[in-house]
Amino acid sequence: MIKYQGIASVLLRFTLSFGFLSAVASRLGLWGSHSSGWDKYLDYVKEVNSFAPASLIPLLAITSTVLESALAVLLLIGYKTRWAALGTSLLTLLFALAMTYSFGIKEPLDYSVFAFSASAFFLATMPDYPYSIDKYIQNK
């Protein structure tokens, strides 16, 4: 069982990290013609956060991009993994709740945002993080 938990924690770290990195790359235009771009991302942030004043939208977009980038890197390298996973879980839960408020429950379910959040929470409960900086520091 422990062996499979180690594999699961690595897979969760990488898939959560790549999910965030892909989204950030898209809004920054790094996926080329497949990118959404920053302007479309700002429009989407405005739609998702329909309850927020328009003046806060750029701040929300920048903050989410910085948090997603930082959490993705921490998960990818496995540093402060438990805290990064908890942060990922909370950030995506807030995103899912904002989507639910603005669009209804179908949208966050279709995009698996609750599953992303639950996966990150599950990662935070793992007893060990093999192939990580955390493990390296623990073994020193």
C-alpha cells in the first residue's frame, strides 16, 4: 500500500502542477494559436467573479496567475509539498465556488474543478513525498 501511495503522490504532484502551468501558459500566450491570451483571461475572470467590482478584476487575474505559478513550481519540485497542496486545494475550491455562484453547478463539475481541489487536498494528506526536495531534506 505504501508503495502505491508514493506513486500516487508523485502523479498528483505532477498532474496538479502541469494543470496550473498549462493554464498560466495559455493566458500568457505560450501555447501559440491554442492560447487564450491575457485579454480573454481577464474577460473570463470577470465572468467567474460576477460578484466582484470591475476594478478588482485585474488584481484577481494577476493574483491567481502568480499563485498558480508559485504553487505549480512548489508541487513540481516537491518543496513544502503539504502546504503547496493545501494552497492548491483552497485556491481551486474558491475558484469552484465562484464558478458555481456565477454559472451554476454544472460548469465547475464539467471542468472538474471540485475534483482538482479534492485531489490537491488528498495530496496534502499523504504521509510521504518521494522524489521531492522535502524527502531529500528529511533524509539529510
